[in-house]
Amino acid sequence: MSRPYLRIDIVSDIVCPWCAIGYLRLQQAIQTSPHQFDINIVWHPFELNPHMVEAGENLQEHITGKYRISTEQSEGNRQHLKSLGQDLGFDFNFTDDMRIYNTRRAHILMHWAEPTGKQTDLQLRLFNGYFTEGKCLSHDSILLDAAEAVGLDREAAAAALDDPAMARQTMAREEQLVLQGIQGVPLFMFNHDYAISGAQETEVFLQQLEQIATAGSYL
């Protein structure tokens, strides 16, 4: 007997730590849920800093300025994220010289990767590249290394990054999401019927899977 199909759409930004945590909690729920689905995850673009300069900004200075918090509060937030990441098997390696970048090029690559079946692998590789290894995701060479690392064709990925049509499609998708009222990430949508906003606890995702299974609201 085939398993019911479940599509999960995730709106996120690669430099959003809560997007990484939210996804890992979702995966934890999927792995522990008694309900088995044939799951297709599709990632959608959202730029937290669409007007960021190419060189980026110091992450801590950016966070303290944007959210009007102290350096001490920022450091406390970092330690909290590191602890949450460790519980989920993910390493947030924050440093004083860590920078935050515009992620438009990364989203173009992610959009191109959607039909390859490697989109989630690429997203996780980019999360790891940025948060664990401190890599600059606005550099094409870094993005192409990530694509190649998950088994995607480097030349095809490079062509996608240079394709104006691919860029237009990516930005059109992002603009459509903003017009729909999405103002923050992460956002998880289940078969277009249910939505969870934010990096909720694993139990919240488990309850959502239970609700879908009980209601039979899968495709």
C-alpha cells in the first residue's frame, strides 16, 4: 500500500538561524511520527536583507543595530542558538568577525535546484556553509562548491546563476509570497491547507502531522 503524499512548502532565508532550527525540528517530527507520508519538500525564497551591500556587514553589528539590542543581548542570543543547535545535531559557529550577506544569488541557485531532487540537500549544505563554516554565500564559487558537494552539475549550476530568466523567476516567486502577506521566516505550509509560522517546537510539528493524518487532508 502506497503512503499518502504530503507536500511541505518552506519559506526561508539561508542566513536565518531559526530557519535551520525550524527545519531540523520538522525533520525530527517526521522521523518520530507514527504516520508515514511520501513527503515532498519545496523551498521558497525570502530575503531578510534584500538591500545588503555585496561585501555584507558584520553580523553582530547588523543584529544589534537592526533589532536595537545590546552586544550582551546579542551574545546571549548566540549562546541560546548554539545550545538549540547542539540538541538538534547542528553546529552554530558564531565568531566576532562573522558577516551577514545578501542571499539573492543563493536563492536563484535554490530555485534552479528544485526539479533536481537535490534542493533540500543543497539548502542544508548552504546552512552548514554559512553557520558552521562561515562562508560567504554571495560568492558564486562558494555556491557552486555547495552545488557540486550535493551531486549537482557545476557547469549547469553556473549557467543557472548567469541566466536572467532564472533570476526573474526567483524574484517573481519571492514577490508573490510578499504580496500574499508573508513578512517573516521560517514559514511551513502543508498541502496548502495548514501553516506553521516560526521555528516551533518539535511537538507542534508532530501535532500538525497528526491533524493531517486524522483529517485525511493529504493529496
